[in-house]
Amino acid sequence: MAGTTAPFSRFEWMIAWRYLRARRAEGGVSVMTWISLIGITLAVFALIATLSVRAGFRAEFVDTILGANAHVTIYQRGEISETGQIDRTIRDFDAMAERIQAVPGVTRAAPLVKGQVMANKRSRNAGVEVFGMRAEDLAELPRIADPATSEGDLARYGEGIAIGSGVARELGVLVGDKIKIISPNGVKTAFGTSPRVSSYEVVYIFSAGRYDIDRTRVYLPFEEAQLFFERDGVADEIEVMVADPEDVDAIAVPLLQAGGDRALIWTWQQASGGFLNALEVEDNVMFVILSVLVLIATMNIVSGLVMLVKNKGRDIGILRTMGLTEGSVLRVFFICGAFTGVIGTAMGVALGCLFAIYIDPIFSFVNILLGGEAWDPSIRNIYHLPARLQVEDVISAVSLSLGLSFIVTIFPARRAARMNPVEALRYE
């Protein structure tokens, strides 16, 4: 009996397939089906491509931060010195570093001397930030001590200075050249303050992967930096690296206890919190906008099904008089719409995944077409457009597309199921 037919039986799929293969006389239905298919494909592709670029951008940004900067910076509250000035330097820096190193979850604790100076080579100048660090500590920074992206010999770090690739370009220097480091806070004389000037050989040029780091940062041996900045026997802060940077707040209290009564901490998330929050807001807004795009694309399915129902009114009437139930008619037209959504989603996923996998050659081609101006690292801080394909992003895109496709298909399918067979055959 028709009433006991199992849902989505073979004959329902057969009828739906015949309706999807519209004859030339019903070309309008076929055109609308193709429009729906292409629209869903492009919408899902755009959604996956955007989500992958968003994930890649955040991963690259965080990786450059964690690979070249401290996960936690420990410094001290200021105290009034004998001269009446505020002193924030750390005198027992080695002992403090050892206590911090003993905290579970800490992988490295290194004393640091910092200062802002001007680098000079002949007539070319660049404002830079000097990091005074020991050679063994510098060698543990993955983004700095990477032989694949650097020039020179890090083993000679104690003999000279290490500079970022952006500083090298700005000054026009290579490994083996000498540059001057000039600090305005020099020796006080009867005629005023004389700038402090020292000359160093460039022994190492690194590329951290971020424009702002490569353009402003240089490294000096710790003892040399102490001498240059008049930090004899003291350090400015302790640079701490942890095993799980994403959960750095979990060890904040033990770090403060190890640092002592005057200790204060500054995490990488606090330093980059504004940018990370902006990325999160942008991610949510882009997902909503692209979800609307997917919704608009799936609405084309409604147009195509409405035309199909109108063209197949006589067929629906005949099938109903032959005993086909409303449920069977609904499922036939639901299959027609859902099939378009499934195929469009599958094609969109394929295109989106290919885009994320082959983004580098695609971006290189676009960069050539635009004359090398498609990406400005001085604005975006990283040198290329990254993409990171994540399973959860693909699942989100597929769920959204299929969910909307199935939902919008129900309404025209119900209209076809409730069509009165007498009205459908009245003028036949």
C-alpha cells in the first residue's frame, strides 16, 4: 500500500532525479538549478577561504609573538634611589631567574637589558630597540635563532651585534659591516650631555617573520648592553618562556611569588590583547556576513523549486490520484532542493580547501598581477597572507550550508505536497 511505503524510497529518488533533469522546454527550471548550485558553491568557498585565512593569520601572528618575544615579562615596582630617582632595575637578577626557572611550566628565564637608541651607518640612520641578552638565551628563541631565515654566525654573537633584516635594509649593511649605536643619554659634562657612541660588527642578521620586529630590534651581548646603558650589575627585567603560552595566566601567581615582593608581570596576551580582541570581533562579524551570503545563495533553491512545482502541477495531480501520499510528494521535491544544496556544498568545500592548501602560489600570482602591491608588510606586520585549514571551520561551513539548504527546501516542498489534485487537473 502507498501509505506504508518507506520514506525516501527508490521511486521517490527516481522521480526527483527525472525532475532535476529538466527538458529543454523547461529550461527555466534548469537555469535556476544551475544558478542555485553556483551560488552555494561560491558562498561555501568564500566562507571556508575566509575562515582559513582568519585562522592562519591569527596562528602566524601568535607564532611570531611567541617565537621572538617573552611569554611573560617580570619587572619590579619602582623605588626611590639615593639620588631621588625612580629605580626599577633588578639587582639580584640571576637569583631571581633561578627561582623563576624552578616554577613548574617555565622553560626558560633570562635577564634582559633594554634601551632605545639610534643605529647609524654613514649617512643612514634607524631608530632601534636594543635587547641585551646572553648568547645561550638568544639561541633558544626559535624565530631569532633560525638558520633558514638568517644570515651570519650566531656563534660569533659575543663578538658583535645581531640585527633584524629590516634594520639591515634600512642601514644598507651586510654581515661583517660595522654600525654605530648612539644613545642620547650619555656622559654629562660641563657643556651638557655628550651622546654615547659605540661601534659594533654585524655578525648576525635575523628575520623573525614580523615586519615591526625585524625593522626595530637588535641584540647585544648582556654584559656589553649593561656597559653601554650604564646598568652595571643590574638588569631591567626577566624574560620568561613557558610550556603552554595559551594558558599563561595559570602560572601567574607562582611567577609573582618567585619574583619577590616588588615583582610585577606582563604577559604576551596583555601586550597584544587589543589586537587579538580586534581579530576575534572581526572573525565574528565576517562569519555573520558570510552566513548571510550563504543564506542568499540557498534562497535561490526556493525560486527554482517554486518554478519546478508550477511546471509539474499536472504531474503532481496525476501522482496524487494514483495514490501518492502528501509525504511522498514532499520528499520528492525535498530531494530536488537538498540535492542542489549537497552538490553545491561539496563543490564549495573542494574549492575552499584547494584555496587554503595552495594559497601561496595563488597569492604570488595575484601579487604579480597587481605589481607587487597586494600585501604591505609595514601595515599588516607579517610578510605573506597565511591560511590554516581547520576541520572545525570546514564542519561549520558544511553544517551552515546544508542546514540552510534543507530548511529553505521544506517550504516549496510542502506547497507541492498540499496541492489539490482536482485543481491541478481541472484544465487538463
